[in-house]
Amino acid sequence: MKVLALYSIKGGVGKTASAVNLAFIAARNGYRTLVWDLDPQGASSYYFRIKPKVKGGSKDLIAGKRDLDGLIKGTDFENLDLLPSDFSFRNLDLVLDDKKKPTRQLKKLLKPLAEEYDFIFLDCPPNISLLSEAVFEASDILLSPVIPTTLSLRTLDQLKKFIEDNKLNKLILIPFFSMADRRKKMHREIMQNMIAGNPDLLNAVIPYASDIERMGMERMPLGGYIHKSRSTEAYNELWQEILARINPQF
């Protein structure tokens, strides 16, 4: 089982769209896949038409009174399950802070699912917090969407520094461009300059496109309502690059 977190300090960079679409592609390719919606806004849950409600909330979950397995919901897509969000997740930092070894709690919760899933995608809220540190501890890969703008690049540098300062040597950070508009000169120039100085950056670029924005109206992954487009091809390319980075056995 591999745990992949879609994470950025900055909001509005396409984390949820990427988590949902990459999970859909993984499931379509036969991998047993789970999305855990950790964002109290519940966007991933909304996309899968599942009510964002966890009985007992985050307190019972972290206290060990509820197993993740009993909270998982099936989606409309084969091999693809969802662990829905809950508005109480806004208090996860406080709940974790009351536990011994708080940063290890998510990893502990996910461990029993190792035989059930090939991939678990974590759709994470934007910030640097105790929950973020727990996500870093639980994840094998940190997938970080980057919009080709100065502020988005700045948050990526902050993330890299945090990982370095906290000696998270086992965590693999993989950034990729998201919501890129090649019609904008600034986007083109930033992508060109960043590719030259960041060998870890993936080649696939997720475009700023109306068909991705339609996910909110269709309430399903991109591949659920569009057979082929520039966006679906970009996500497919992104997934193939991620697989190659993770492990040749996949």
C-alpha cells in the first residue's frame, strides 16, 4: 500500500481535483483505491456525492473509538472508495494535540488498511499544522500542485524548507504544475525557469480548463463525464509519471 497526500500550504491550487482524478485513474487501472477527505470543507466527498459526515467526528476517530474501515463508503466507480470528511475535522489539530505521539496517529489509523488497498490518496487542507505533520508521517509521497505564480512558488519553497528542517528524509516531495494557462506569458516564463532548476518537478502540466471546473456541477471525476480531452490526457500523463517515481513494480 502506498499513501499519497495531495498537499500544499496554499489553498486554491487544485489539490482536491487532482486527488479525485488521480484516484479515479488508479481505480480504473485496476488498483484498489481509497480517497480520505481530510478537509473539513468536504470537497472530495461532494464530488463523489457522499454526505460529509463521520459519526462521532474526529474526536472518536483519533481516540480509537471508530475504525476507519467502518467509515469507508463505496463510490459509483469500481475499485474506488471514499472516507468522507466531517466538519469536526477543523478541530483535528486540537484532538491530535491531546494524544501522545500526535504526528503518528494518522499512520496508526491507516495501517490496518494495508491489505485492502493499493493506493490511499489524502486530500489535505491547506496550512502547516500538527495535522500536516501527521500527514507527512503517514505518507510515502507528498504530491504538491503548484500554480505558475510567484506566491505559489514561494509556498513550495516554504514546504521544502519545512521538510529539510524537520529531517523528513523518508518523505518524497513531488511537485507538479496545476491550473496552468499557457496563454499567459508569466505562466510560460515561470514554468520554463522552474523546470530548469527543479529536477523533481513532473513534466505533466494540469491546465486551467473549464472541463475541470465542471466537476463541481457534474459531481464526479473528470473521466466520469468526459472520455478524452486535454485535461484527461494531462492527468493520465501525470499518473504515469507518478507510478514511475513511486516504484517500478506498479
